Amino acid sequence: MRLHRLEIAAFGPFSGTEVIDFDALSDAGLFLIQGRTGAGKTSVLDAVCFALYGQVPGVRNAVKGLRSDHAPPGAGPRVVLETTIRGRRLRVSRSPAWERPKLRGSGTTTEHAKVVVEEFEHGGWVGLTTRLDEAGDLVTRMLGMTAVQFCQVAMLPQGEFAGFLRAGADERRKVLERLFAAEVFAQVEKWLAERRAATGREAAELGARAVSISDRICETTGAAPPREPRPAVPAPRRP
């Protein structure tokens, strides 16, 4: 996945509209997000995660509280992310649910969460979906990670990577297999184990037949039976 452009409006500590051009930052191959405590470093990463999955990492996943407290009353929170995933250029626009002032009278009304996913094709943006569930499924399939796995593996500054390290072996294995397309190695390992078991059965059957033939020869000729054959694979040494 490569980030190209991020637009943040009335989101987290950003009361106005802020735009980050990741293409300009990544010309050198590496960039650093730095600033004083409370400057909004974490909120930039939260915005990326929210655009992709509709949620933010850890305890900050209170979607209704993502709107900036300093934004004008009628300004709706919005995040727009342009990114390339598996060679496909996508633009994801998301807005969390929030309470906006009523157009008539006093009080507020709930503005529901919204999403628009588009793909750049043939020189223009083509709509893919406006459904929350379809957008989540699309991103999960393309990235090969759920929101929890993405936060554990990709969002390193959030401290969630420690949770990945503390996770059980099976959980870590599933994540790493998805990240590095290790399914082929698992399939080879399974094939080798099956072949080993099949070859072992064939060797045992051949050995039994050889013993049976040897016994019949001994009975016919009156010769002494041969010594017990040594196992093809020696027993493991004791420590």
C-alpha cells in the first residue's frame, strides 16, 4: 500500500481542512511525522486508519467523538484518502456519525456515517460503492488484513505492535501468512508431510510382505529365520 494524499476536515484536533501530500514527502523514500505533544501526529495516522476501515486504533475508537470540538457548528468531519493498493488507485471519502445543528429550529440531529469509494480508471474516478459494509470488505480483501490486524502491524507508532508481539502463536502466524503470502509454504509443508506419511505406509507394507515371504521360505527349506531387520530410520538419541 502506498499513500498519495490525505485530506482531513473537522477531524480530531484539526478544526479546519488540512491536506498532506504524501507523494511529495516520499520522494526521498522515507519521511518522519514529528511535532509537540498534542500537535496531531496520532490523529494523522488515525485519519488514515479511519478512511480505510471506518474506525481508529485502540481506546480512541469512539467514532461519534472523532469530530473536532473546535470546528464551526455546521462543519462536518471528513477524511479523504488517496492510496494505491495492489496496483489499484483508490480514493476513500469517509465521514463519521455526528450531531449537526438542525436546519430549522433549535437542537441537533444525527448525521449518519457515510463512505464513498472510487477507483481511478481511464483518466477519471469511477464509483465502486457507497455502502459501509461493502467498503470495509473491499479494503480488507485488498490489504489482506482486518482492522485489528492493520492496527497491530502497520500502525507502529500507536503502540499496538506490542499487542501483536504478545499475541498467541496461531494469531501471529495467520497475520504473517497474509502479509507475506506464506500460504504457498504452508501448502508445501502439508504436501511433504502427506508424502512422508504415505511413503512410510508403503515402506511398512513392503517390509511386511518381505517378512512374510522370508517366513514361507524358511518353513519350506527348514532354514533358520533371518535376524530382525534393523529399522530404516535410527531411533533418536537420548539427551
